[in-house]
Amino acid sequence: MSILVVGMICYDVVNTCERLPYEDEEMRCVGQREQQGGNAANSSYVLGLLNASCEFYGAIGKGPRTEFVLKRLDRVGVAHHHCVCYANKTIPNSNIMLSLATGSRTTVHYRDKGFPELTFNDFKQLDLSPYKWIHFETRGDESDLLKMVQRIIEYNLSQDRKITISLEFEKYRETVLEFMPLADVLLVGKLFASHLGYKTADEAVTQLRNRAKENALIFCAWGELGASASGPDGEVLHVDAYTPGPVIDTLGAGDTFNAAVIHSLSRGDTWKDAIKFACHVAGTKCCSPGYDQVKSFASH
Ligand code: FRU
């Protein structure tokens, strides 16, 4: 049984800079690399590094950038054979500046207006039986996303072993609030929570319980201030951020946190262990370039 991660894949060019440039300045960066991007693809990559059985599912294009990012998924054993391929499209890309001075990551993202999102028509072709867990980014066409999530809820009604549904809430749009009662596990980003007026991760996971379904697990990461989780009975646990060295790469830290929560819960850990594990994994990621250091947390 594997974990299906549904959402975006793109091509990231990551420039490591001593500091952010000023407008109109010409500056050399101190390092550059290309990697897969997109929250779902990043989380899939991390799940692969952790040795979880994982499949990425999203819309892809054709061409060298697509081949490059799919090869990276292959390298960590993440399947992607159900992806919907648009032969005449180039996948979205991001140009990212990592500032060594502050640890920030500044992103300029390009997505061709005609680049399609995954649709419900695509999703309904999937046989759901191989999956124990399906994770979605709340993005794109919400009416299609809603139908996808509802399809799993309906499928679960006839199953003894139910598929766990997790949803990521990162970019705030009012329309995604209706998804909150549908998830077994809510992964809420700091920006999203701040948008709702919450000042801390504790406050976010406590207040969001009113919007979540009964017994849902709610996780919220808050950058250098750590993360909080709320268990099925509303108990809240805060865990400080783990920083084993200077923070040099926060790109995809939230995606890494989410992947680590999913991996931990899906192998049977408690929610308290899951948040501790996720803070450890995400903190380690932030103190080394890229994602590969996460491999040291792999399950054997
Ligand atoms: C990080 C990330 C990058 C990507 C951007 C897309 O969370 O997924 O990999 O370029 O966000 O919004």
C-alpha cells in the first residue's frame, strides 16, 4: 500500500547568494543548482528519501525539464506513471534566491497560463485500491479538487481499510476553507494561519479545530518558532524548531515537514511522535543544501 501525493511539479533553479540583491544590481551568486519543485513533488521526493512507498500524481509537460525532475523522483524510488502528460507544454518553473545572510528564500514563479491543472476526469480513472494515504495540495480548480476528495470519502464508505486523506493549506484563498472538514490530517502553513489572524501555531491548531472534522489531526509549522499539533481530543503539543547548524536553505521546508508528518503517521507513530519527527527532519533539511540530508532519517 502506498502514499499518493497529488499536486504540482515544477523545475526549480536555486541560486545561493551571500545576501539578496538590490533592485537593478548585478550580483554573482555563490552556488546554483537545479532540482524538482512544487509542494507535492517536493513532499514526494522527501517521502522517497525516507524510504516510504510513494507515488506522485500531477500534470506534467514534455521536454528536458520534465525529464530532469522525473529522473530525480526515479532516483529516490517515487513512482509517477499515472501523471497526465501534455506533450506540447513546458512545466512551470521557479527562480529562487536563497540568502545566506538571513536564510530566506525568494521565489519568482512562472506558469504558462495554458498549463493545465489535474482534473477530476483524470483523477476518476485512478484505481484507489493500492493507496493507504492520499495527500493533496489545496490548489488550482477547487471544484475539481472537491470532487476528488469526495470520491475518496465515498470510496472509504465501502472499505474496511480506509484511505487517510491529508490536505495542505498553504496559500490562503477563502474557497479552500470548505475543505477543512474533509481531511483526516490538516497540514496548515504559517502564511495561511496568519491570514486567518492567528498569531502562533498553538493558536492556529486550537482555533482550526472548530473547522475540522471530529478527531482530525491538525499540524501547523511556524518556521524558526517550531510547530504545533492538535490531537484528536484537542490536546495541543508545541515542539521547538530543531536547528543543528546555521540555516542555509529553507526552500521546501514546509513540504519536508508535511512529508515527515505523513511518513510518521502512516507507519503508525502517534501524532506527538509525528510532530517531533517532522521538526527534526525539516530542521535538518534547512541546515544543509537541498533535501538529500533527509536520507539519514530513512526507515529501514
Ligand atoms: C517550495 C516550492 C518550490 C516551488 C514553489 C512553487 O515550497 O514548492 O519548490 O518553486 O514552492 O510555489
